[in-house]
Amino acid sequence: MLTDESLALHLQTGDPQAFELLFARHSASVRRVAASILRDAGEADDVVQIVFFDVHRAIKLYDATRGTLRTWLLQYAYHRALNHKQSLQRKGFYSGSPLEAAEAPSTLRRSLLPAEAAQAVRQAISHLTEDQRRTLEMLFLEGAEMSDVALQLGQNLSNVRHHYYRGLRKLRDVLQG
């Protein structure tokens, strides 16, 4: 079993197995750091991917005399998550109105008649923001890809992913009561 210091040396020589080991060993910690800052599982997962991609490119900058590999990685994740949160705040992702009490049935059971189910879904959709509603419509009803949705809405792909995941979560919350 490699120590983190010897793992860093293997990473710096370009050993692909070392990168797999780094991810297996530290991805959960990186995700916890990102999730604690962003308070959003989907965004935290995005940050984990970004962090490991960047670390793979920048591993030669790691200096063992300045700290452990784990500390370096977690500090990188911390700063990347903070930057990502600030970016989301500038784009208004955290300024959405809180979810109001839903008028949909408290539980959506399979036994609902199709008309009742359709009414519950229509009520749940009314709780979405315009961007969330349009993103979900384009993806599910029109069969568009996320990149196509981004182009049509004039937004970047990370915004569309954000609308998608937030919209799905809001629909689920409303429909479950």
C-alpha cells in the first residue's frame, strides 16, 4: 500500500493507476468538503470532478515539503468549492424563492387516476422557476440534449445542469408532500 507521499511521486511521473488510487482514497473527503460549502449534492459532485481533473493536470505543483498530499488536495477542493459557490451566487442560483406549501396530494400513489396524476404534476410544475420548467420541458418533452438546451436558452451548460437538478428535486419534493 502506497503512502500519500509515494503516491504523489507516482502521480508526478504520470502513472494512471496512481490517479485511480488517489481518487479512490480521497474522493469521499473532497465531496464532503464541497457539499458542506455548496449545500447541493449535484453541485458538490461537479466540484469533485473539477478538482480531480485540475489536480491531474497540476500534480507537478505539489510540494511535499509544504504539507501532505491529502491536505493539499482538500485545500484545493475547499477553494474550488468556494469559487464555485460565488459563481453560482453571482448567477442568482441561491436567490430562488423558498418552496411554498404544495397543493398537490401529500403522497402520489400509483393508484391515482391519470387525470388526478396529471393535475398533481401540473400543480408541481407551477412551483418551478421559468428556467427550471423550460429546461425540463426541452429535455423530457422535446428530447433535446443538455447542450442544445444551453444554446437555446443562451446559458452555459453548468447553468442548465443546475436548472435540471434543482427542478427535478423541487418536483420530487412537491409531489411527495
